[in-house]
Amino acid sequence: MDSEDRFNQLIAQLGSLNEQVRQLEDVDYMTATYKGYSNAGLTLEEVKDEIDRLRQQIEPLNRELDAFD
């Protein structure tokens, strides 16, 4: 895989992960706060854990993307 392909793959992965975090923060977190569970049936604590898990996946991808600069 050449560097341009890897760069595009990183952008796509980051976009997907960031969208998942946005959904969790903007929708599921609020729903779980008021109802006690999210639309997916997660508790507020599970939503927070999922946000943290996704952010941990995002960090190394951002570092790798920064290396392209």
C-alpha cells in the first residue's frame, strides 16, 4: 500500500470513528442521561466507556496521520 492509499485509509477511519463519537456524545449520552439508557440500550456508564474506547482508537491514527505532514 502506498502512502497516498494509507493516508486516505486513515482519513476514512478517522471520519468513521469521529462520527461514532459524535453520535454517542450528541445523542446517546443525552438519551442515557434522561432515560437511563441510550437508543442502543446502553447505560450512561456504558456510553462513557464506549466514547473512551473510541477515543483510544483515534489517538494512534491521529499520530500516524500527523507523520504525513
